Amino acid sequence: MRKKRSLLVVAGLVLALAAGVPAQAAPAPAAPGKGPVGWDVYRSLDGLARLRPGEQVKQFSSFDRTGHNDDGFDGTYSCLRHEANGDCLLADARGAGEISSIWFTYAATSVADIGRITIELDGRVVLQRSLQDVVNGAQGAPFVWPLVGNSADTMGGSVIKVPMPYTSSMRITTEHNPHFYHVTYRQFADAAGVRTFDPADRATDVIQRLRAFGVRDPKPAAPGARTQGTSFDVPAGTAASIPLPSGAQRITQLRLRLPQVIAAPGLSDDGRAYGPGGSAFTASVAPDNDGVRITRRIDAGIGEQRADLVIGGRTAGQFSSGPARVGGGWLDETIEVPAGLTRGRSQLPVATRFVSSSQDVNEFRYEVHSLVGGQWVRTDVLDVGPNHPDEEAAHGYTVDGQQWAGLRHFRYAADPGQVAAADAVLEGLRLRLTFDGRTTVDAPVGEFFGSGLGKYASRTLLHSIDTTDNGAYTAWWPMPYARSAVVELVNTSGVPVTGGSLEVTTAPDAGVAAGLRNGSVGYFHATQHRAHTVPGQDWNFLTSQGRGVFYGVTTTMRGDIPPGQNQLSFLEGDERMYPDGSASPAMYGTGSEDFYESGWYFLDGRDGDVEGVPYAMPQAGLVSREDAGDGCRYVCVNAYRLMLGDGAAFGNGIEFDIEHGDRSSTPAEYSSTAYWYGQDTPSLSRTDVVETGDDASRSAHGYSAPGETRASLTSTFEGKGDTTPVTRTTTSTTQPVTFTARVDQENGGLRLHRVSDQAQAFQDARVFVNDRLVGEWYQALGNTYSRWLEDSFDIPAPATAGQTSVQVRLEPVSGAPAWSASRYTVFSQAAPSPAQD
């Protein structure tokens, strides 16, 4: 290790947050048609299966309006407009909703040049501070890791994941042009059950829950839960089947062990090294433990490293690395700590003390397991190093006598044949779940649990892979069923699977059967496919009919670009999400690594500008990068993105795609597993269409628009349609527009889809139904290249229930651009049954 004298001391925020944490309040009942709002997004993860027909997810971003790749490099499309004080307006919405996710990148190591961020909700400023300070956690709870993250936490990006609800309006500005950004938000039909975000609410229970991501179940405890376990062998070409308890239940945890599958040998990690001195941190353990196992990763290129392990002031053993490995290499050292030093504790003071070394003692990662019921269960992880300052702080990590800190890429000693066999098992052993006679999960074990390139450490809020010896593959997705469920492991790998074990935890849930029957609750799905990309055709994460909520994806990208070129250029692709048959994407991103909430090809800008450096946050991360070798032909990466606060609700189908390179021009082999809940039947049914350019349709609907102008427009829609010109008649007016539309008498509200000309941004109209004001249809977006836009406005059920037709009046707001429309499509929402809400 390089010799560099320094001292690092990081404040122990974990103890400060744990002190005085109130008992968790019961989540507020969700308002009809909405998912959890505000902090209940994270407190009610057991309710992920509940569908959300009365909300939409939308996004503002800096995407290139021409459809090309200038998604922020010059900041051309990053400001909706400049305010009077010169600030850049990034997001502007009216009505009730919630900011779910904010992401930026600027320089690879900093967003300081963006300056101040201002977030205004319902006319009140709730956050105004240097953006860099905010993502560094300087604002304080709730704006602390991992609800915020800077470019070290995310390898080049910066995120704010604090859910911020509002009842009437939201605006986000920055002092300077931010270049690359996303603001993803939810839009509600009404403000029922919505309270404006209070920045004084520290939400310490949520912070604690998220800081245990990948280690503990983030859902509330399930009364009556029971676990059944089984051992299995699955010869090649066969399957093992495990039936689960019958009746209305939900799976709360799956835990799989495959002891024959070894960890992938090559990986990048950052760490620290010290001379005379040591390190210390606080670890979480199970209070009912019968001992604790502490494993640490070191660089074995430094020989004869010896350090005492001290638990609560008492020496519990000594780490000893042995002779140096020529060229360096990873080595895991494990010490089992007796129960006398650990039992009855939930927090364990851990320290190491330098004894001797040929140079210094290094450390990169700690894994902590508790022995519970005769089985080692992982209860904490600490990733050490300059790319993990917030994770270190959350564990109260300190180091004395530091002599080096930085990034290394090494390999574990491993037999290539075993590596190939392990990869084959993780790709070819498929997990299949069948609920009430329907198979909705069919995915490779590796990718389902987060790692599609081999056994790499995956750590998300809802699934994880523990790469220590016989470490578990764990999933915490809630999976409801009404009558029966079967878990199958189908071995298509060609490699016999032996000595495996599976634990499934289920809990009775009396409300599940009615919810699944009436469509208010969805079945859990994991939809996987693998194929070579097609030039000009986006990669499809999911296309589905019916109703549901898309909550995220694990993606494995195997590039097909030889050396001498940009081998990661497939990451230039943007994601686009099309709900309910819309021709316009409701989400339009700025790059693949941006979707995975990183930046600049997952860049470690602090240590040599290395691309493809793994990182882990609760809802996004890069699990691994492989260069030629270990089954990868050229360059391969595996990433995940969960969308828990910004889940994409749909009522009549969804298409979620991502480009592979600029305009899907880069060859690659992709695989993806999408996580979602759904039902086959739609919650939205089309009940009328008003064509503003057709005289017969206007007459049939009593259409009136004084002062209206008509014109023929030939242009394109954004996204996949941006090279296909469409010619339609478009109308515009600054006077009230009225029409009558048919609706389902049993409706639970309406959704109006409008096709319009978005050449003029900030179109704004007040919406009346039968002379009752129901909200403001405000569209801040604009595009002079792809001028066609299809957007939507929700009308709440109290304004429409029991009626067979409604009169709609749209009153353009004074001073706004002329209101444009080519077509209105009226959808009726399915009315909730009494058991639904």
C-alpha cells in the first residue's frame, strides 16, 4: 500500500439516529386509488401488491428533444425556462402529488457547480440550499444517507429519495443549469389522504430501516408468520417442487442456499490501510445469537498482516493473512466470536488493532453474521473506503494511523472450472412461482436475486446475495395468493445441483383473497428474457396488458463491441415508459447508467476515473463489471433499479423499454428480470373518443370552442415514434372548450387522454365536470421537434360516479399559451368494490 500519513475519524450517526427513535406509527390508510403517500412509502412495503388506479407516475428530465444523445452535455434541454432571478426551472406541476426521486450528475465527483436547489410545495419553500450540501447529508435528517447520496455513494450521480407530497403544486429550481437531471413524481386525482411534506419530520425510523438494506426484511413484522425449510438436489434436466400452505397467505421471505456455487473471483473494491493503530465500528447483530461471525476482505498482496479483533474491549481472536500473494489478490478472513461476548446484544462494538505487517494492515469490507437457530444469518455489512463515507458514518467507523485509501481490482483464488459451473447454475437454475394456478415468476436464480453475471454481492432493499461461504440468496418481495402456491426450481443448466436448501416464510392474510378477486391487489411477477439486441429496436423490460405497478428491474448487459472502441457505448441508451397505450413516454431518461442512478459509465472519479465500478444503494446500484473472461466476451455489466416510491402504475397496459446505445444502435446481448404486480383485467376502459378535427365527432359530442383555430400538423411523438411522422388536425384556443362524453355508470373516476401540439410549453386549463371544478390541467413540457404529445388528467370519482355521461369544460388560464387538442380519449376507472378500500 502507498505510504501516506493521515487520520480519518467519521462521526457515528448510527447511534445518534437510534437514540430516541419513536415507536413506529401505524401507516396511514391509503386513500382510494392511491398507494402509500409520504413516509408510508417506506413504512408500508408489505402493501406493494396493492394496485394504484388513481395515480400516475411522470417525469421531468433533460432528455434530448430531438431524440438524439444531447441529454445534458450542453444543458440545451435542461431548463423548462429561466425564472426572473435567473434560476433554472426543472419541474413544475399543479394538483396533488408527490416528488419521489431526484437525480443529477454534473462533474464526475461533484454537483457543486449547479449551486442552490429550491423545492417549493404548495407555495412554501421546504428546501433551499447548495445541492452539493444536500446530497452530502449536510441538511440533516431526513436528507441523510441513504435517502440522499453523492457521487461517491453512487459512482458519479447524486440522488434525493425523500418522498415529498403536496396537495396543490410543486416547483423545483436550481441556481445554475444542472445539465443532466431527472425529477420523477406521482400525480393524484385528488388530495384525499395527502399531507404536505414537513421537512421537520426527521423520519428516523425510515432511515434506520433503509440503512439495513440487503440485510434485514424492510417490511413490518407479519403476525402468524411461519417458515418451512427443505433440502434438495436437482439433477440436470429435472425440477424440485415445494408446495406452500394453502389458503389466503402471502410469502414474506424466500431464502435459498447453493453451497456448490462459488463467488465470482474478480471484483473492484475500495478500502483503507493503517499502520500502528486500528479501526472501529458498530455492528448490528441478532440479540438471540449463539455467537457472531465476522468476515473481512483484504488485499493479500501485503504479507503477514496481523490484527487483533476486539469486541467490547475484549480480544476475540486475531486476523492473520499469511505470506504475500504475488501481484495482489482478494482474501477473506473470518473469526467466530463466542456467544459470551455477543449474546443479548443488538449492537456490537467491533475494533481491530494493528499487531504487525510487512507493510500495513488493510480492510475493504466487513460481513457480520449471527448464529441463530443453528444457522449463520447475515445481520450487517460495512463496505469500507473513500467511496463509502456515508456507510462508514452510519456505522460510526473510525480509523487511526491510516496510511492508504483507494480503489483496487483483484481476484480471489478460484478454479476456472468451478467458476464456469457456478455461472451455469445461476443462469440455468430457474425459480418458478405459481400462485392460484398461474405461473407469474420464471427467472434465473442469479438475476432474480440481483446478479446476472455470476455470484456477486447484490444488496438492495428487497433482495440480496451474500457471497460469503454458503451465503444466502434472499428476497423480501411480498407475494400474495388466495388459495395455493408452489415454488419450483427447474434445472436447465446442465450441471447437477446438490446440497441446496430453501426456506420460505409465509403469513396468513385474510384480506388477500378478496383483493385478488376484485382486482385491488396484484399477483407478484418476475418477467425475464434474454436475447441479442436488434438495431433500431429498444430493449423491452416489460410489455403487459391489464392493470398493475412496475417496481423495477435487474439488467445484465453483455456488450458486443471489440477492443479499440467505446466498449460501454450501449450505456448511451435512454429508458422510456409508456403507460395505458400512450404514444408518448411518461418517463424519458438520459442514459442507461443514469437510469441506474449513477453517472459517466459508473465512474469512480476519485481514483483514476475508472469506469464500471460497483456500488450499492437501497434502490439502485451496479452489481458487477466483467471484462473479457469469466464468461464475458468483451465488457459486461449488471445493474439494478427499484422504483418503490416512483412505481409506474398502469390501468390498461404498459410498455417499458430502454435503448441500447444512441437510438438503439449498439450491439449487445441483454437479459432483464422485471419486478411488478398485476392483474390480467384492466382497470381503465375506453368509453368515448372526441376527435376535434372531425365535424361529425364534434357534433356528436356537442363540442364547442369559441375562437378556435384549426391546422394540419405533421410531426412525430417522442420516444420510439420519433422517426414516424403523423399527420392530424390540431386545434387551439384561449377560450373555454366544452364537450359531452359517455362514461361507465359504475365508474370510479375518469382519466382523460389528450393528443396535442406541444410546440408551446406551459399550456394550462382549469377542468370542470358538470360545472364542478375538479382541478387544473397544467403541462409544463414542450417540444418543437417532436410536437405531438399525449398526456393525461385524472378526474376523481365523487365528480363522476353513477353517471352515464358528463360535460367537460376546459377553461384556459389567462396568460397561458393557447390550449391545443387533436383528440380526447375518455377512460372510465373501474369502481372499487367495498372490500377494496
